Amino acid sequence: MKNMKYVSNAAVQVVIFYLLWFGSCGLFILNIVTTLPALRAIAIAFGADQWTLPAVHRFSLLGLAVAAVVFFFWSEAGYRRASKVSFGRLLQAFAWVTGAQLAVIVIAYLIPRMVL
């Protein structure tokens, strides 16, 4: 019976691990959505015209997509490493990553309102 309790705790930890990871990935998608208009506003502030704005948008989207793939693998590896130490360490890593993501969202939200 003791082994059954260990298996159920391990299963709960795996479910929580992947819920936190999927939450971080979803928040990164929101980062992309808020960062694209900010990059467009910065390009306009630097004098981009109607011909260069589509290029800025496409290359920004390409760069953010590459950053998303890197982030997905990096966060999964970091969360896995933290979860091997302890559950509290996993929550601490999630809090740091989520805090950084929320800071990026706030800054990206404010840039178009400050620049334009």
C-alpha cells in the first residue's frame, strides 16, 4: 500500500509539472502577441515607412517564433531540473519565469502608448 501512495504522489507531481509548463508556454504566446505591436511602434519611431513595416513584422515574427521554440525547450528542462530537487523549487522556478513573462507583457503593452 505504501508504494501506491508514492505512485499517486508522483502522478500528481507530473500533472502539476506539465500544467505549469503549459501555462508558461501559453503565457509566452501572449508575450508574442503583445510584443509584435511594440516592435512595430519602435520601427515607426525609428522612421520605418510603408515598405519596411511588413519586413519588420515578418522578421520580428520569425525571431519571436524561434525564441518561442527555444523557450519551450529551456523552460521544460529547467522545470524538470527544479522538480528533481523539490516541489518547492519547481514552484520557485515557475514564479521567476512567470514574473519575467509578466514584466515583458507590461513593458510591451506600454511601449506603443509611450512611443506613438
